[in-house]
Amino acid sequence: MADNFGTRALGRVYEGGKFYSVPTVDVPANTIYFPKATTAPTTANFGVAEYPVKAGELGAFAKVGTFAFPKPNGWTDNDGRAVYYKPTSRIAGTLLAASESGATVIGKEVVVPGKPDDQLWVCFG
């Protein structure tokens, strides 16, 4: 039997809240990954690396869930606010509290008691 891990049936966009991709660069765990960083942000596919993925190897990237990121300097918490991301490459970019050219909405901010002050929690999906 052929190894079809990561192969999707025609018509399926993603499976189980994640998509599979073979990146051309190493992707560290918990990194926002844009397979096509030059794609128009409103149609860009993105996800968070569930584990470190080496260039040329199949990796899983989550599109659903709540993720903790280092809070950007000057960020003021606001529960439910749209969080934007402006990619500068497939694995790098800037988290933003407001829209700007080249940025896309990645989720909503989550603020709960006990959340570390130095973290930004974002709910994807």
C-alpha cells in the first residue's frame, strides 16, 4: 500500500484544522507559516507549525486553535480584537493590532485571568 500521508482528496481544503506542506525553509515550532508569502493577504493560506519542520520535509500547520506568541512592544490587551499579521517572508512577520497594507487578519485576541503579561494569545479559526 502506498504511503499517502498528507495527501488530500480532491476538494478538501484542510483536514482536522490543519494543512500539510513541504516548506523550502526550516520552520520552527509555534511559528506562523505563510507558504506563499507573496500571495495577496486576503487570500493567503497560513498556519502555525505544530512542531519544528525541516526544509523539504512534510509538516503539519494548524489553522484552528489558540496560540501564545511573544507580545509585541507597546501592545495593549483588548479581548476579542482582530489580530493582524504582516508577513515579511514565509516564516517571519509582524503581529499588528490594526490593519495596514500587506497585513491579513489571523484571528482574535484572547485575554483571560492568569494569561502571562508578556504573551499575546490569538484564537485562529
